[in-house]
Amino acid sequence: MGATGAAEPLHSVLWVKQQRCAVSLEPARALLRWWRSPGPGAGAPGADACSVPVSEIIAVEETDVHGKHHSSGKWQKMEKPYAFTVHCVKRARRHRWKWAQVTFWCPEEQLCHLWLQTLREMLEKLTSRPKHLLVFINPFGGKGQGKRIYERKVAPLFTLASITTDIIVTEHANQAKETLYEINIDKYDGIVSVGGDGMFSEVLHGLIGRTQRSAGVDQNHPRAVLVPSSLRIGIIPAGSTDCVCYSTVGTSDAETSALHIVVGDSLAMDVSSVHHNSTLLRYSVSLLGYGFYGDIIKDSEKKRWLGLARYDFSGLKTFLSHHCYEGTVSFLPAQHTVGSPRDRKPCRAGCFVCRQSRQQLEEEQKKALYGLEAAEDVEEWQVVCGKFLAINATNMSCACRRSPRGLSPAAHLGDGSSDLILIRKCSRFNFLRFLIRHTNQQDQFDFTFVEVYRVKKFQFTSKHMEEEDSDLKEGGKKRFGHICSSHPSCCCTVSNSSWNCDGEVLHSPAIEVRVHCQLVRLFARGIEENPKPDSHS
């Protein structure tokens, strides 16, 4: 046995799964390790050694030795009546985390209590872990399984980790947003959204809005410097696509997300504000889509009776109609970023690109503040005019089960930029080739009709609105548009589309978008780089 102080390593010979093991706890490395040690002494750890970072231990419990484990014949023979169980995270395939338990049997009571006390003291020092959470459950989203998923997969883990909760099962749209404006949120360590991307968006809007109101910031001002909230948001996926969860954790598995909340992970994420005429329309964290994706979401809203099949139906209908839209896109390139949309470097846990880009953005802002470099008014905006089948802006990869790499595979979660993807007028066949690449490993930007830019701001005005604003009444063009729109087989220019903002319809085609670097934090750590499944349970 090692030293008795919590700050010094512990070394003991204990029993795990009826095998004699050397077990060590190193506070300096915050690591619990054990390996088979059949002979006397600890021996050196071999290739089969198991380990768990203390940061991924959920809880430590004294095991009831009079329960079924001890009453079995094998345990009676071993005469080791003192035991403690470590509940921890176990990595499974495809970025999933599982709740695992490892029981350690001790030859004497005093040793068992020493291990329990030392591990618990180390867990107490993990200040990033939440103790009290506000939980919103959408019972209607996705397949209507939100309440069941929470009760079966999440609540037991929260109880085990001694996390207390206040639960609100929403009864109508925007209830979560309205509640966050009204209640005292200071007593919580975080907010949990149980549902799909729509539910998360409600919580996001409520939290950002409440924070700005408390700080006296006018959200309607397009250039307002928004204040980040101190609270993190947890996402328990129970929707149809769960894009935000998939893009930040790597899977849409409820148990995995619950474990990220329990261990107190933190991931800073960009948010885009969308304005029209100095009025805030919405915030966006995943996709802003005009044209193809805007038409899909607008059409699917009329077909809610179809359930989830409405997205497939509307997608096919929109693809066959093949409308393109004329307009002007102005954007400010994100020169502070250290990556590019085509560098094939996806955002991963502990992302260097996000960290470095944020530092460079802060340097840029300091220089502008002291007048050392050009401020926003004279920065180099670029302008692109034309006819577009789709205009997409993504703050994240927008990955989901159907599109494992997403709409922009190298988009970063916290680099203060958005990937602006312009799909110009092309044949239906070429557009299909582009869409298919969202489902495979090929470069989806490698087409002459596709342009992609990393931007920190952009504006869009449709040609139709430009003409209205300048009172240009070109009757011939309007007649041509009208006649052409009745022939869906051609790539015709229709007046206006709508914007798809994270699954919600924005009817104003003219918008002004600005990326706010790392405005919110999630209970997540980003997608881990090729994690290997664990074998410690």
C-alpha cells in the first residue's frame, strides 16, 4: 500500500474480476490504472493494463458485499469482503460513450475506505462538473421519445453523479425560450435540452437573449458585441436529425451526451446573428440555406401531417423543380482564421485551428480598437452576383447520420467564421452529382459551379428586392420569369426563396449575417480523433 495522503500516489494489490491486480492512483496524472499481477509485488504494467482518467470517473461507491456478488460461491472462497465500485466512461465504436462499472475487492476494510476517500476527494476537486441543472424536455419532437429517452438513459446517470435537476416538459412552442427570460437562472450550472435541433435552438435563443438583456445589450443592433453566457447547454438528442449533437460529439446517442454532461465537458461554439433592417431575425449555429434548402424547409412546413417523410418528399420535389435565384452576395473574408474550407482538416477535440483563430481574431479586434488598422467600415468586402441554386452558410460541418461528413467537412466550431458555399446555376445532373458528394468521401467543392469562402460576415439581397428598392419595373423580365416558373423542368429564375435557419423558415430574402466567436458553450468536447474502444469493463 502507498502513502495515505490524497496528494500522493496510491499503490495496492486488489482483486478485479477474480484476478489479482496491481492498482495505482496517481494524483499528479489524475489517472487510475490496474493490471494483472499474478505473483508477489505489483510488477510492471503490460500491454493489457487498463486505465481511466479521474476526469472520466462518474462516481465511486462502496459495494454491498452482502449482495449477490459476495453470496456467490466464488467470492466466498476468496474471502475478500470489502469492495468499492468505480463507475466510469467506456469508449465504444463510432464516438459512443458507455457507462461502465469496475469493482475492486480489498483484503481489509481500512484499505477499502482509503481508496474510497482518496478517489472521492479527487472527484470533489473537479469544479467543472455540474451539480444543479435545468432540463427542458420536448415530448413531441422527432419520434416523440424525448421523455422516455430522458427517464431511461439520462436520469439514472444524473442520479449516480449526484446531479439534481429541475425538469420542465414543454407543452407549446417557444416555452423554453420564454421560461429562460422569466426565471432565475443563476442557481443552475447548466441547461439541458432534450429533443431535436428545434428544441436546442429554443434554449439557445432564450439563453443568449436573457444574457444580452441582463447585460443591457441591444440584440437588434447588427454590430452589437454580444456577451457570452456563463451557463453551458447540454443536448440529449431525441429529434429527427440531431445535427448539432452529431457535429459536436460525433454521434447522436443519448447516453454519450449524458456522460459528456456528467463529466463537465466544455466546448465553445460560434453563433451567427441574422438581421434584416436592424431587426434580429434569429441566431444560427448550423445551417443558413437559401434556395434549395430554403425551399425544402418551406415546403415541408405545409406537409407536417406526413411526419418525418415530409423532408424526403419536399427534397425530391425541390430537386425536380430546380429553381435558381438571382441576387448579390457581399462578404468579409475571415482573414484571422488559420484554416480554409478545403484544407481537409476537420474540427476535432482540443482543436488547434479554433484556438489559434480566436487568438488572432482578438488581436485583430484590439488593433481596430486602437485605430492601428482599418475598422469594419473600410475592410475589404467582396461581392459576388449571379443566379444561384443554393447559398449555404455553415458554422459547423452540419454532419448527421445521412451525411457523415456534412455540408462543409472542414468547418470549425469555434474559429469565429462561417463557410459560405455558393452553388451557381447548373444542370440538374450536375447538381445531383454535388448532392451525392455529401454522402461520400469525395471533395464536394470540386466543381466549376461551386465556390466556397470562409467569412466572418456576409449580406444577401435578391435581384427581385433590388429592383423593388430602385423602382425598376422591367416588365419583360418579369413576364419571362412568370412564364418560366410554370415549367419546372427548366432551371428558371424565380423571384425569391426563403432562408432555412437551423430548420426554421425566414421569409425575408435580404439578410445581414455576422459570426460571434465562441458565444455559447456546450457540455461537449468536440469529436475525438479516432478513439479506440476501451476494454476496462
